[in-house]
Amino acid sequence: MSAEFDRESVLQLMAWCQARGGSIPSTPEEVFALTELVIDDSWSDVDALPVSLSALTNLTHLTVRTRYHGVRPRPWPIAIDALENLTHLTLTGFGAGEGSDCWDNYPHLRHLDLSDNKISSLDDSFGSLAALETLVLRKCQGGGAHSPVLKLPDGLTQLSALKSLDVSYTRLETLPEDLGALTSLEALICHDVRELAALPESIGDCTNLRTLDLWNCAVAAIPESLAKLTRLETLELYGNGATSLPDDIGDLQRLSKLSLNSNALTAVPASLARCAAITELNLDNNALTEIPEEIGTMRALTALQLSQNALAALPSSLGALSSLVTLTAAGNRLTEVPEELGALGALRHLRIDGNSLRALPESLAGLTELRTLDASANQLPAMPTWIGELTELTALDFANNQLRTLPEGLSQLRALTKLELGDNDLASLPEALGALPLQELGFANNRVESLPADIIRRRASLKLSSAGNPLAETEKTEGIRLMKACLKRKLGAAKAAVLAGAGMDLTIGDCVDLGEDSFSGNWGPPALFWAAVVPGSGDLVELMLECGANPRGTWPYAGEWDPEDCYMDTSDAWVVTTLRELSEQGYSEALDTWSEGRKKLAALGIRRGDDHLELTPDPKALERILAATED
């Protein structure tokens, strides 16, 4: 053991760590030999770091992550200043005041993370961190309501080795005018720094910069010198209010991702097309009135977003973007879609909603890889007959148009799981929809009076949006008639309706006036349950039990219902256990047994709640029940 080994201090540190539930080696020698130590928020009562920490002179990596909730910042833990071999220091959530005043004690420090501290400034000695490559100051803020905003140290631009600077989510107002002196800088991250209003012109001298993130800042004027960053690969300028781009932006030959959404751009320089490496270009939510034809030369594009602008047309050259996977042009002023878009053989996602389209070109039938198509909120009088050729579609949205009928080709979309048809003028839905693997079907605010039989049978597994149709009232009327017939023991006449799914989603209160306390449920077919509530129907109860009704919640459903869609609420189990009693009582007495039923349910070990019980269906059970009760 070297002469630097201070056993007493190490023992004190071990006691401090163990008292806070920290994990640390069991012998002083092993602790002293540590090169890495992590103190995180799983440790208790870490208000300050002990002076004995300075005894661990072999440490190269120290991480302290705590949850500081105090109003005033804590003082910098001076014990750290003795750890001259540190190469990585993370001190977050500690409330570290103004940081160290002895930065020159860290000659080997390469990574410094002071995120989430109450720091308003850093000591001028900061410039002595000659080896520093990464500096993270995310979420750093002043120590009080009247303290100054975050101010970067004057010595920052002396850090010639610095490669990454992150000041995201701070109140930083300015970057150093001589920022360009950081010639090794590869990443400048100013994410959501809302008070940063300008970039220094010298940024163009940061010639090694690869990532520039100014997401949601206030840099309305993009300096012309930005075009000198020829190694730039990612440029994030979302939400800055920028009105123009540098004329020479096309010089950024290595740029692969460019986000310009939510600005105030009225035009895009034609020179942008020279950025041949761009794969993702986001121009959403600007004030663009046209896109230059030259965009068609950007063959590496896989995602192009042009939504929420003022575009009256799309350039026909878009058809040359053979690698394009996603194209969005929603919320513009388009009256037509270029025929050339049909050549986009790799396209999987197309949004053209919120325009003034009256027709879609037949060439779009060539988009055989398309997975999602949103053409909602246009003026389309019909869904194109060629829609069935897009056999890979999983989501299709034609809501808020002027559709009166649906094409036969819709039945060919065997991968379709989501179909939105709301706010049209449809009087019916084709039976063929029932053969599609739909999980969501929306047809609100149409004139639909009935559902396809297969849709009814699968209704329990479908997310349906049907409000604003005469369908709901029709179903309710038919369901009430069905239930009343069953309650009067006229089950034979109701057999076909039950098998077709009539009466679902209704309550006994729809048939019998029981006020606010009516029973409710989503049983299909519920009529058979409620028929058993009628006084004198003990024979039907016996038949139901014989066919598989089970006190523990297993119930055989109809033969034509998909067994995979069958389920039984825990409340159903109570209904089954009390059928015999209910059959001998009137409706009001049946209501009185509700609380008793809960107790019986608990006694059976069945928990009442939202969970449902799986069942083992007997496909012939309903047929047997109905056949045995024919008039």
C-alpha cells in the first residue's frame, strides 16, 4: 500500500457510505484502490459529501446523482478538489453553487456533467481544463428568483479539446462571441434554450461541428457563416421564428437531417438541393408557398415533411425521390396531387389531409408498398376504385369528405386494421368490411342504419366510432323489442336476432323501468340472462346451468360468436350464482339482492373489478338453449 493510503479517512468514508445504504467494498484496501465510485439517489441522506472522500486518490470516475430540493445551492464539495486523477466527473442534482474555484486541480478531466444544479456562473479558472472534451450543463439555473441567468465562463473558449457542449433547458441568453475558437467542437446542444436569441457569426469557424441543436430557441436570424460548417450532419432549428436561410446552405454537403419546422420561412433556397446527403427534411408549419423543383435531385431523402404551409401545388419532381418512405403535405392549399407521385415505389406513409383535393390520380395505385394513407378533410366525392390495389395498407383515413358509397376494391385490403370514414354521407357499409382484420372502424356522423353481420359478431373486439348515425337508435329499438320478447318467454321469435347480435350494449333498464339503479352489462346475447330474471323462469335457469353456466364465471356463448372474442365480467358471475333466487323474485327484489350478490361473489374468491374472466365456450350451447325454449 502506497504512502498516500490514509486508513483512518478511508474507514470514515466506509462508515459514511454504509450508513446511507451505499454499496462499497468491505476492506479499506479495496476501497482505497477504487477507480470508479457512484453515489446515486438510491442512497439516503446525501446532503453533503464527506471530507474523507478526498482519500480516494485513485479515483478516475466519480458520479454523484442526488435529488436536491433546497432553495439555496449547496457549496461545492471541496473534497472533490483533491481528486487530481479524475477523468470523468458527474455531479447532478446537487445544487453546487458556483462550482469549484480550483478547476486547475483537474488536469486530466475529460468529461464534466453538472446537469440539474443551481449554477449561475463558473469560476474563471474553468479555462484551465485543458483536457476537457465534454461539458454538460443541462437544466442548470441560478440559485434564486433574482439571480442572474446562466453565464458561461470567460475561459470557455480556451478549452481547445472541447468536443461537446450541452446547455439545454437553461436560461442562457448569449453564447461567447469568440465561440469559433472552439475548433474541436463537434456538438453544440442548445435544446429548448428559449432566451438564446442569436448565434455569434464566429460559429462558422467551428469547422468540426457535426451536430447543431437549436430546438425551440429564439434565433430568428440564421448567420450566413453557418454555411461554412461543411462537416455538419444534423441541424435542428425547430421553433426559432427564422424567416430565411443562408443562400449558401447547399454547401452543407454532409448534412443528413435538417429540421426547419415551426418557423416563419416563406421560401427555401434552391441551393438546398445541393445537400445531397439529406435523408430527413422537415419543413412543417412554416409559410411556404412553393417548393423548388430542384428538390427532386435530393435522391437520399427518406422523409419529407411539408405540412401546415400555404402550398398550392407540389413539384412534379417529387416523383424522382426513389428512396422516399414518408411524405406529409397535410394542411396546405393543394387542389391536385402530381401524377408523378405514383412513381414513389418505396413510399409507405402518405399524408395529404386537410387540403382541397377533389380527386386522386390513378397513378397512386402504383404505391404498392404504402402502409398508411390519410386523405381526410378534403373534398373527395368518392374513394378511388383502385384503392384495392394498395394491398399493404394497414391504416386508411377518408374522413370528412363527401363520400356516398365505398368501392368494392376495399375488400381487397387484407392487411387493413384501421379505417376512418367519419363525417361523410354514407348510408351503408359494405358487408365485405367484415372480412377485413379491422381493429378500429370509425364512421361517425354519416347515415348508416345497420352494421354488416360480421362486424356485429366481432363488435366486442372492435373499437367502433359510430355516433351521429341512425344506427344507434335502430339498434336500441331492436334490442328493446328483443329483450321484451325474451322476457315474455317468446324466445323462438328472437332466435335469429340473437344470433345476429341484436341487443348488445343494452341494459335491462331499457326494457323495464328500474330508474337509475338498472342493471347494466355488455353481455352478448344479454337477453338470455335477463330472461332468467323473470319470475317463474326456473326451467330456463336450469337449462342455462346445464349448458355450462358456472358459478365461477364460465359461460358458453353463441355458436356464431368468435370464441376468441368471448369474455365474462366478474359481475356476470354474480348474476349466474343468483339466477335461481332472481327467478323467484320481482324486479325490485332483484335489485335488493345486488349487495348480497357482491358478498357471494367474494365468497367464491372472485374479485369484482374491471378484470374479466376467460371462458371456455361451447359453440353449440346457445343453439341448445334456444332450441329447447322454442314456442
